[in-house]
Amino acid sequence: MTTTLITGASSGIGAELARQLAAAGNDLALCARRTDRLEELAAEIAAAHPGRRVASKALDVTDDDAVFRVFREFEEELGGLDRVVVNAGLGKGAPIGVGGYAANKATAMTNFIGALAQCEAAMEIFRAKKRGHLVVISSMSAMRGMPKTVTTYAATKAGIAHLAEGIRNEMLGKPDLDITVSTIYPGYIRSEMNEKVEQRTKFMVDTETGVRGIVEAIEKGVDEARVPAWPWKPLGSAMRHLPLKAVRKLG
């Protein structure tokens, strides 16, 4: 039985990841800032899968001490963590230089510094037990610099993708450690974060469909995956080489 910790599990992609991973046989450690939603989700999953263990705790990933404490508490209470999904994220932002620094800083602190704390806490646990699976949820926006309100968000997602790749690179040189590191690049998947723009965004898919692709990649333990595979696998390659005028149309 795999025990998976998911941050940002109270809504959107995180909540649907919990549902689908539970259906796939995972016990769950769920954390987010909104405990009322977490408790509802935990009850829903427990009712649907009576044999599944589901624990939940409040966590603000920008509180470094809390990240390390909560991860260790889950590790102790559930008898170990096999997988950690670094999913918690923030999507607010403003074009650089128009007075939106507070929003951009909040996104940077949550999406990168918060993710760094989560990776540190997870890897401490995995290194101690010599095995584990770290999953980092990036974004297709990480492929290039993006304009307007997405600039800081895309930069943070590129940052955590490189962070995950660096950890993966180090693990290649540690044959005594059975630690897998997966970086997932979701395309446009409907969630609370993008509900205001989803009607005018190309290639948007519903949450269940998008998360199904994420879960498939996670369960396979891939190094990297762009999901859904169509159109993001070929489009991601194109994004790396397209002129910025073309890339900006995807933002």
C-alpha cells in the first residue's frame, strides 16, 4: 500500500488527485490551509473507499516550520510516507512594474519558496528511509517566459521544475537510494485558480480528465510528463522554439 501526501489538497487539482489516487489504492495524507474543505474531502473519500486511511491537517506552505512539522507528523501517524506531491500553489499576479508587487511576491513565496520547503521536508524523510517518490507539479507555462499576469507564475513554475530536475540529477549518483523524482507539467486544467478565464482559454480540459493524466504519470514514476499528452506533448516542444509573439498567444 502506498501512502501519499498531497499539499494544496482542499480544492481543484489537489482534491481530484486525492480522489483518484485513493481509487488507485493509495492511503492519503492531505493538507491545505482550508481545513473545512479538507475534512469534507476526507469524509467523501473514506465513504467511497472504506478501507482507505485518510488523514488531514492544516498547512500554509509559506510557514517553513509548519511544513517540516506537518510532514513529520504524517510520517509518524501513518507509519511512513512513500510519496509526496508538491502541489500547493498560487496563481495571482500582475504585469511587472504596474504596482502589483505584493501579488507577485505572494505567488513567488508560495510557488517557489513554499515548494522548496516541501521538497526539503520530503527528501529528509526519503533519505532517512532510503526510498520514496517526490512529485513536483509544475506547469506548461514553465516552458517559456510568459507575459502579463502570468509572468511571475510561469517563472516560479520554471524554477521548481529545475529544482526537481536537480534533485533527480543528484539521485542518479546515489545507487544506495531508491528515490524517484517526477516533474509534471499540466496544461490548462479547469480549477478554481483559472475559473475566471477558462471560457476563453484554448485547450482547456475538465479537472477529472486532466488529473487522470497526472495520476497515470505519477503511478508510472516517470521523470517528466506533459499532461494531457495531447496537445501538450508536441506543443511543449514547439513552445521552446516558437518566437515570443507566438508564445504570448498561449498566455
